[in-house]
Amino acid sequence: MIIVTHEIGFAKEVADQVVFMEGGVIVEQGDPKVVLEHPTEERTRKFLSRYLTLDSEQPLDSAAL
């Protein structure tokens, strides 16, 4: 099953794989916990920096990404 969402916490908990795309091209994919906690691609880091952390209500520190 494929689910498209911007709900990062939901994706981390239920997905087997996450995919980040830009312009219809996959830029990063893999295990949700690995990709969301240690993104390697700039597009993924930018996206995650705009959303809340998965474990708290504090915004992500973009400098740490």
C-alpha cells in the first residue's frame, strides 16, 4: 500500500519505507527512522526543518541537520 502524507510522525510510526521527492524525482528513500533522523539530501533536510520534531513540540534545529 502507498500512502502520501506530510504527517511525519505518522509516517515514522507506520511506514516500512519513506520517499522524499522533488520535481517528481526521488531524492531520498529508506527506513523512516534512518531517513528522518539522519537525512542525507538537502531537500529532505529543508522539508524536515519546517516541521516539528517527532518526539517533542519544538521545531527542528536546522543547524543540526
